[in-house]
Amino acid sequence: MSTDEMNRYLHYSSRFITLFCRCMNERVDVSMEETVECYWKRKEAEYPQLFEVAATIFSTVPSESICETCFSLAGYILDKRRTRQQYSRAELIVVGSQLASKYPQWLE
């Protein structure tokens, strides 16, 4: 790495750390009903590098975690010991559990 590249990197790193510290010391009103996405959209111009980091962190596709949960639950339901279990019934159980966790008020 050349000296110029090293200086640019150090400048970028120190600027990023300064912005990060400023952002972390900022007072946040937790009583506001603002989503994380709305918060970072509002802060994008003020903290562009932190916005990119936040966008990367929060860009995990939720359907992947739901899919993993469904496969785990289906694997448990369709265990080798449950040989008489029908797949259609297992599907209803998995979908029902996902809906119940997302909309618990439906169970009342």
C-alpha cells in the first residue's frame, strides 16, 4: 500500500470513527414510533457512511429466517418416528405456527 493510499485510508477511518461517535452520542427519543428504516432514511444525509453500514446490516432478507424456521419445524414434525404423518397436515401445522407467531391476536 502506498503512502497516499494509507493516508486516504487513515483519513477515511478517522472520519468514520468521528461520525460514528457523534451518532452514538446523539440523543434518541425512544417514545417516537419510528422504525429503524425511517430513522436511517432521515439520517442518510447527515451520516452517509453509517447509512451504508446500516443498510448492509439491516438488509438481511426476513424470508430467509422464516424459511429456516419453517424447515426446522417441518423437520421436527416429519421425523422418522412419525411415519403416519401426512405431508398436507404437516404443511398446515407449519403455516399455522408461522401465522400464530406473526398474528398472535388471531388466537384470542
